Amino acid sequence: MTFLQLKYMLAIAEYGSVSLAARNLFISQPSLTEALSSLEREIRQTLFVRGPRGVTPTDEGRKFLGFARQVVEQMRLLEDRYSGESGKRYFSVSTQHYTFVASAFVELAKKHSGDDYELSLLEERTGKIIENVRNFKSEIGVLYMSRSNETVLRKLLKESRLVFSPLFMARPHVFLYRKHPLAKRASVGFADLGEFPCVTFDQGEENPFYFAEEVGSERQMKKRVLVTDRAAVANFLMALDAYIVTTGVLPSFLHGRDIVAVPLDVDEPMTVGTVRHADRRLSELGHAFMTSLAETAGKMGLAEVK
């Protein structure tokens, strides 16, 4: 087993394709295929299975990739420290579409402006967040739990050796355009919203009920708009009289006073928290980001979970 083989395996996992990985590694596909086959023979394990959409890691492959990422990351740190780059530090967080996470990330970068670093903020689907933390691609994940999804998510996190730590609890709200027919209501229920388009964040092929970012996603909806970019949400809310279910934290990117937050009549509190791998200790930047998250949530008046 060689360090180069580890890098090759990580590239295959990243691109989901041997041919694409070979192209980006600037080697021939037969050479990469042979490197994979040789490694699988050596360790007597199948790391990837081929399908119509490319290759997917096996259960053993995911474990292997997790260890491989740690080795490659440590080697990169060694190379940086002793090749004249003076110890560049790396940190990655994968998160659902929360503005407060982006704000905390910015504060982290400001506090370490004098350091050499490579920081990654990845707004991902829920399943991808779990995968990134499980496979050590991200040090921290941020997602929410409620009574509807908690049992399934906790089971999945336990199987992946991931630990969920609550940050704050929020009552669900809906964001509406200020001229929306329901915008001046003290609160609204799902029955009131039935005729209006619902904006949700696309979860791909994952189960939309347990992996959705929005409470009430299991409902039958007459009109639904799927997005991947939170910056696009305001356009749909304003143009279509649409709504999106949220924590109620009104971000500045939603056109200032054009968007309002209205409480949702549902007994389903949302607990937003962080996900970390049980086998990985937080780095210095990881600890700093956790502090920044708590401080940012506090400034926004979010109720800390005791």
C-alpha cells in the first residue's frame, strides 16, 4: 500500500468515476484501474462497486477512505510545514442552508486573518453532510433534528460513529414576501398555506421526509419548488407568493424588509446542532469555529439547548 494509492482512491471517491478521476489525476484510466485492483487484492477487500452512474464506495470502502483522508491530511500538513509554507491549517464544515453558519465561518476567518489557512464552507444536502463528516472530509457538520426525523437520524449517526451536539432550539416559522396575503397574520398553519407554492431544498435521491431541511416535508403539496441555492429563495418568495419553512432567523440576504418571518402553528420544535466524528478530536480551528457558532447564535437571540 502506497501513499499514491491512497490519493488515487480519494480521487475516485470524489469524482464517483474512475475515468473522471484518471482525467483529473492526469494518468490513464487503465493505470488507475490497475492501481485500484492491486490495492483491493492486497487488502482483500472490495472498495468500490460499479453501477450505471459510476462507482460507489462499499461499507468497507467508506471506512478505508476515512482512514485514507486522515493519512493524506497529515501528510499535507507535514509537507506544508517543512516545504516553506509554515504550517498552513485546514478546516472544513458541511452544513444545511443556514446563514448563521456562514456568519460564524466569516468570523473564524477574521480571527485567523494573520494565519495561513484553507477553509471550506460546504452547503450540502443532509445525506452529504453526514457522509462528509463520516469520511473525514469535513471536521464539523451542522443540521437540525425534530421529533419527525430524530429517530432515523440518530440511528444513522450512531452507525457512522457520529455525535450530535445541540446548539439551539427554534420554533418553526415561514418566510413570506411582505405583500403576501398571509404576511400580516400573527401565525399560520399548513392548511392556510395549502394553495401557495412551497420552496424546499433539494435532497436528491435521499428520503425527503427524514433528510429534508424543513418541518412538514412529508405533507402532500399542490405546488413545490426545489432549490439548491439559498440565495435563490427570495426570488421565488417574491415572484410566486411562495413560502419556505425555517427556524425563523431572518437573514439579511433575503432583501431586507421585503421578507417577513411568521410563526408556524405546528408543535414540532427544531433543534439545530453540530455533528462530529467520535474518532476525531477537534483541531484548533474546529474549537474556534464551535465558539464562533455559539457566539453567533447568541447574538441572533437563539435559545441555547441546556
